[in-house]
Amino acid sequence: MISLRSKNKEEGSRAVTRARPSFLGLALSLPPLLLVLIFVGLPIFIGFTFSLGFTKGPNRIISIIGQQIHVKNHWWGTFAAYSDVFHDSRFLGDLGLTLFVTVLSTVLVILMGLAISIYQRLIRSKQASVLVTLAIIPLFVPVVISAWAIHTFYGGDGFLRSFFAQFGISFPTLTSTASAIVIGSIWTSLPFAILMISSGMQGIPDALIDAAKDCGAPVARIIGHILIPLAKTPIIIAASFTAIGILGSFTIPLFLGPNQPTMLGVEISNFFGSYNRPQQSLVMAFIVFLAASGIAILYVWSNIKSAKESGRI
Amino acid sequence: MNTKDDMGLELRGLNKILGGRVIIDDLDLSVAKGEMVSLLGPSGCGKTTTLRMIAGFLPVDSGQIMVAGRDVTALGPDKRPSAMVFQNYALWPHMTASKNVAFPLKIKGLSKIEIKEKVEAALELVNLLHHKDSRPGQISGGEQQRVALARALVQEPDILLLDEPLSNLDAKLREKVREDIRELQRRLGITTVIVTHDQEEALSISDRVAVMNSGRIEQFSTPQDLYRQPQTEYVATFIGSLNRFEGNLQDGQIHGGTDVIGIRPEDLTIANEPLEGSHPGIVELVIPRGHFFEVVVRRQDGLFRAFTNENVPTFGEHVHVKIKKALRYQNGKLVA
Amino acid sequence: MRTIFRPARLLLNLSVLLMAFFILGPILWLAAHAFVSGWQYPHLYPSGFTFTWWSKVFMDSALKTAIKNSLILSPIVVLLSMVICLPAAYAAGRMNYWGRKVFMIGIFSANSFPKIGLFAAIATLYYTLNLMGTFVGVLIIQLLGTIIYMTWIPAAAFASVPRNLEEAARDAGASKFRVFRTITLRMAMPGILVAIVMSFLASFDEAQGSYLVGAPAIYTMPTEMYSLVQNYPIQVAAVFSILLALPSVLLLGLARKHIMGGQLADGFQLK
């Protein structure tokens, strides 16, 4: 919500005080914190050490089960597993595909989200609400089902091919291609992006748009200079989360993508399970983590930049 | 026949229906160039709707709007030669004061140097040059309003529209801002229309005031005329205080009847002894109002409110109230 | 509001049509297959209608087990999540304690990261703890997915209860507990309900992690889908999909007013 007030006033029940040490507060937050630390923090740490060749202790069993395990030869571990992965042409192909699909899908999702949200903000018509409602529908469908439904729809006996067959056109089978992954990724990412961007747009007061019109602004300028800058934060949130989500996705590329190259999410599962190379699997997982962190850092940096600009910091 | 030079704003036969209700009913208004007028009335009277139609945000159902002699009825707000200062100022929070003011000039395509000059001149006009790089969130409400004003003035509009300009300011600030606006408007000579529900505001700075009721203008005159010669009962009760009685006036006495009598508080005299045609009564309230007193006297079937500052009576005293001058209304209209 | 002229209106209606096709097409196409006896390419209509696939699904023991597992696990997961997370949400929403922001952002980051990598790391730990292929193992995975919803959304709900309402109740003589019960909890209830719905769905629809650590010993409905689509005809997959989507559609449909009305979006703002 855009506020024109200069000082922050907090309505609601949190007292407007500076954060202070509170035993009760920390105690109450302990259960979920512990759960996350033990089952997210710990595995990540142990997994990271495993990827560097630490095979004792909690990594003992997996080291016995797995193949092609590299054991550490320095105090800090070994880069052998990482070297394996980076020299694996399969991985490099996957990395390329993953980045390509992520960037393309994110851009398309944001463009669609912007188009629908801006349209809904400027022209309050029935079509606008219908578009928004449609865009949110995928939220209601579990990912596994979405992936399979899209597979059957665009597949060999799917609707698309059958439809064009009526006109004698042999439409290509889209499944097992990168395009299908892009379609599936867009389909599942739209709801969150629309919810974010549309709420950002709706929060812009009418007066700000009217004032621009009064100053003589044509629609393009209103969109570019007023609407988009004011909705910048939700747009960036939407873009970051969409990108991170697609980057590490598994089910969509599994059902819709080719066997090779595939997205890194699928490859991680392949290496861990079928190929029984857990160490290399974890190396890939950390590479994906790194990429996701990069996106997250971009998001935080842009947040800080815009907070500085608007004078909040 | 008015020449183009005389015309500030002309509204002819405006009509607007919203949600099945008639909001504006056959409204006419003629504002001279350089004149400052107010649209005054309670909420729901249609004054804001009228302003928005002048600005172009609301299309008219029928009628014409002429600004500086040009018919602008079919134009959108971006094409009209009007500039509006919104009630909550509507400054863009992500832009500095300078950028806010520069916005309309960028659209016109002026050069960077020209823009810088005009922006600084406009901010200088409202005494805010020192805040040119501040953001709206960093300055006070009154300062925000001045930036909004600068943004409107920098467009060199044919007509300036102000929507409830003083309602968000505190009392002390209001007087000062009122006078600043008046002084600025006189200096620049821009035709200005103000929308307000506050009669003190309207009466103190306008050349003429249009008192509105249910989508029509009941009277459009100078503040003095509105006060002294309110043409309708509605205007008489809306402007200033009024002692209102139903009945006829004969020899200074109120009798039963079909007319409506309105008496301004300063047209009542309070005396200790009966005067010719006076009414007896008991003092119920004595309210100090600064340099005068408001005295409420209860008489047999109603109250008199009078203003006086000599021989001020006390609570419970028996006094006699004489009517010096009265306004007579038949069917809501003033009769001589 | 100006009217939109002809060509623009045509374009708009076209885009609505395309959008409907893009979004609804796959779902309707799959759902239709649940009721057909056969549907050959390139026909746009099936060769016959039948309900037999429904009985086939309900009689298949593997599929029935998967359904049973899902229906047992998810309610337990949600209840556990409430017990673990709601006190933390209350604290985060109402007390401005040191480390609150770090806590919230930490929970958020843990959830935003690519899950499949996380599950691989968790699987490594599970081997050591002997949790692979166990109920508890799958339960923990699903529980992790609910934490973000059961902390952030109720925290925002608790934070939005105006303090002065509670103060007025205390002033009128109510005890702290009574105020909590009748005012705070009641006003935060819509947010908590949204959190419960989102958590239930997060658990019920959880596929990747459960697949990685549960298969082949334990299958829930979503993980069953992974193998089902390869081993059974498309009609079975269609029936199973409708069954799997049912709780989702019902619950989100009931809560949609709150979700689209802003509880969900509000819940993700850190104040």
C-alpha cells in the first residue's frame, strides 16, 4: 500500500518499540526454529561437507551405498566431486537448459503478469477480472496433476494435435521439449506472480494516476513512469520467486522435458537415485543453491536500493 | 456577448446521472477570466462531481464546458487546459519535488534547461526551492500542498482547480495558506475554481461563491450578497447563522403564517425594557466568542440567537428582543 | 472511463479466449478422460463414456493404500504444525523481540530454496538416521513444507488485531485469557484458517520430497502419480488426478475470498 505519510505509524498490536531481548519471544519461536535447523540447516551443512569429500560420521552410510565417492585429501576436503560435475557434459548441458528455461519463463511470466495487472488497474472491465481469475486457477491444482495434464494436452494424442489434425495440419508434439517445460513453468508460476503484481498495482491510489493524466500524460507514460515504478517491489518479489521456483523445479521438467538435456532438478534426483552417485548429486544441488542465492541477493539489494531512494533508510 | 478574452470558464446545461441518481441537474455557471470562485455545499451536493467534470475525469451526460472560449467537453483530462490540485495532493512518492513539478514539462518535450528554469521558478513561487530534492515523504503536509500547487502552476493552465485545499490543514495553518493562495492567484491572474464545504473558507477568499444544493447552483454571488441577500432559504441557512421562524412578520412581531422568516443574529437587539414590537424571553445561554457574545434567548415557541457586545445580559435574566431586519421567504424564495 | 473502441475490444476478447484455452485447456482435457472408455487421436471426441475407471481405481489395492496414506498423514502433519508453529507465530506477530526479523527471514529463506536439492541433502541425513522409506521420514518432509504458512500468515493475522480493541476489553473487566480467546484469537481466525488450508494443501500435495525419501516403501497420492502415469492407462491417471485435486479445489474455493482478498498477500509482508 502506498503511503504518503512521512513517519511510520503502526496500527495493530505490535507496540512501537525498538526490538529488545525477550526470553519469552525466543522461547516460543524455538520449536519451528529447531525443526528447521535440524532438518534443513543440518542436512545442508552435512551435505555440503559430503560434497567436499567428508565421508565419516553422518555421511558414512551414504558413502558406503553410493558410487564414485571422492574422499577428502586435504583438511578442507577435495574438489574432486565438483571437478567431476563441471567436466560432465551432461551437467553442462543441463545447466544451460536450466538457465535458458528459467530466464525465458520468468520474463514471459512477468510480462504476462504486468499486462494483465496494468490492464486491470487502468480499465475496470469484466474481461480484466476474468483474466485475473483465470491466471490464478493453477494455484488450485497440485503440481503433479498440472504437469500430467499439460503433458496429455500438448502430447502426441493431445488436444492441440487433434485440433489441428481436423484441418489436415500435423502440429508438432511439444512434449519432451524445452518449449513444453517453458509452457509448464509459466502455467504454474502465473498465480503467484499475478497475485503479487496485481496487488501492487491495485494499491496505487487513483489520485496518482489522475494527477498524471491532468499533467497531460499519455497512457504509455503513466504505465512506464508511474505504475511500474510504484509497483517495483512486488514486481521484483514476483520475478525472484518465479525464477528461484523454476530454477529448482522437478515435477514439471520430469513430465514435460526431454531426457537429455534436462533441468537440474531432475538431474539431481537421477544422480541421487538411479545413477547412485549421491556425492555428485549434492554438488549439483549446491550449484543450484548458489544460483538461487544469487537471485535472492539481487532481490535484497534492489530492496535496499529502493528503500534508500524513497527515503526510508 | 462575451468576447474570448472575457471568458474564464463557462458551464452550460451540464447534466450527470450516476447509479440511477441525478447528480448534476442542468447546471450553468459563468466565471470571468482571472476570477476566483468557490463551489460551496455539503457532501453530496455535486460540487466535487462538477469539478471532476471540468477537469475531464468524468464525462458529462449532456451540456458544454468552455474554457477560455474553447469547447473542451469532448477532451480527456490530459488534453484540457486545466490543472488540478488534488485533495491529498497526489504527489508521486518515488519522485523528488523537482521531478514531480517537472513531469508535465517533460511530457511537453521541453529541453532540460527550460525544464530546470521553469521548475525552479515554480518552486520559488511557492517558497519551496530549498526542498527541490526532497521526497514527498520527507516534507510536511502543507509543504506537499505547495509542491502540488507548483506542479499545477508550472503548466501555465487556463484554469486552476483546487479540491478542498484547506481541509487537511490545521486551523492556524489554514488562515495563512488561505491568504497565500489568494495572493498568488491575484498576482498570476489565473481563473480559479475551488471546491469546499467550509463556508468560512469560501467567503474569505472568493470573488464569487456558488452555493450548491442537490446538483444545482442555488445562488452565485459575491460573499457579501450571499450573506445579506440570500436568494433562497437554503442559502440563508447554509451561510452564516440564521434565526429561522415559520410565520409572518407584522410590526416586528412574529405571527403564525405560511412564510418563513430568517433573521441574522446581528439584526436582533436585546434590551432590558420592552421596545416597540419586541418579544419577551429568558436568557438561556451566554457564549463568549472572542470579541462578541452569542446570547440565546428562549421565547414562547422558539429560541433567538443574537450577537451583541454591549449590555451583555446574564443567565436567567428576563430580556426583550427586537427584530431590526428580517428576510422573508415564500416557497423557499426570497421576497422583497 | 472512456469506452474502448472496436478493434481493441476484439483483441481483448481474443486474449481472454486464449488465456482460457491456455489455463483451462489441459485441466478440462485430462478431467474429461476420467469418464471415457477410449479416445483415439485425431478425434476431438471420445469413443464412449463410462464410469468403470472409477471403480477400477477404488478397487486397486496399491492406489487405495496411497489414498489412505495421504488421508492419514496430512491431518497429522497439520495438527503437529499448528502445535509447533502457532505459538511462534503469536510471538512474532505481537512481540517485537530481538531476532524476530532474523527468525522470520530465516524461515522464509529455508522455504524459498530449490527443494529438490534440499531433499537430496535431507536424504543423506535420513540414511544415517534410518528414516528412509518410513512414515516419520515422509511426515517430517511434509511438515517442513508447512512451516512457512503456519508462521508467516498467522503472525500477520495476530499483528493486525488492533491493540485498542484488546485494551477496551481489559478496561471492561475481561481477564487476559478471556481477551485472548474472545478478541485476539477470534480476529486472527481468518488468517489462521488460511494458514491451515495452505498447510494442508502443502502437505497433501507434497510430491518431490516424499518421492525421494518415501519411494518405493511408502506412496502418498501425489508420489503415486509419478509411477502411475507410466504403468496405468490415461483414464486411471485422470480419475486419480480428479481425486487428488478435489481437496485442493474444495478448500481453496472455500478460502478464496480470504486468499484473493489479501490475507495471503498481506501475510507475506514483513513489518
